[in-house]
Amino acid sequence: MTVAEQQFEGEFRYVNSRLITNCEEIAFYNGSRREKMIIRDGFERLIKHLRSLIIFRLVMGCIDSVVAKYVSTCVGYYVVSRPFLDPMNTRYANSTYNEILEDYYSSGRMLMRLAEAVGRLVLAGRELTKLAG
């Protein structure tokens, strides 16, 4: 997408510089309407691409934020709570309430650190996408 953006900007710059370079000939031959149309077409293509790029970045930013904050946390809580809520789990069948709570608390802390790490990975991926184009 960045490549296309640079291409459209380059074309628009080229059309403008061509107009500046040849302005006397264009005025002499009454080519203003044609040049205006060429410049407008290039500008409209650039604007159309930039609008679609902005919408794409907005959607991807929202999706990344939701995945980083909520989905990873929900999946993590599900994974952590699964052994505690399973009545067939023999590890917690003979444990006291305090032991189960201690295991759950330590698992929850690890989960929160994991969710933060996933969030950082998503943000790093976003930055890499910007750099790669």
C-alpha cells in the first residue's frame, strides 16, 4: 500500500512539475482545460487511495487493539480456569481451598503477563507493518 501511495504521489508531483515547466506553451495553445483535467485525475486517484488506506489502517488498528486487549485475556482466563473448574481433575480433588486459590492466583498473574506480552507483540507487528510498507 505504501508503494502505491508513493507511486501516486510521484505521478502527481510529475504532472505538476510538467505544468510548471511548460506553462507558457500550455497557455499559448489553450491547453489549460486538458492540463486541469490531467492534474485533477491524478489528484483524485491519490485521494481515493489515501482514503482507502486510512480506512484500512483504522480497521486494522481496531482489530489489533481488540485482539491485544480482550481476546487474548479471555482466552487466557479460559485456559487458566479450565483445570480449576474440572471436577475430574485429580490434582485439585484432595487440595484445600487455600492451595487451589494460591494456584489460581499465580496462574492469573502469569496470564496477565502473557496478555501484556501478546499486546506488545501485536503493537510490534503493527510497527513492522508500517516500516515494511
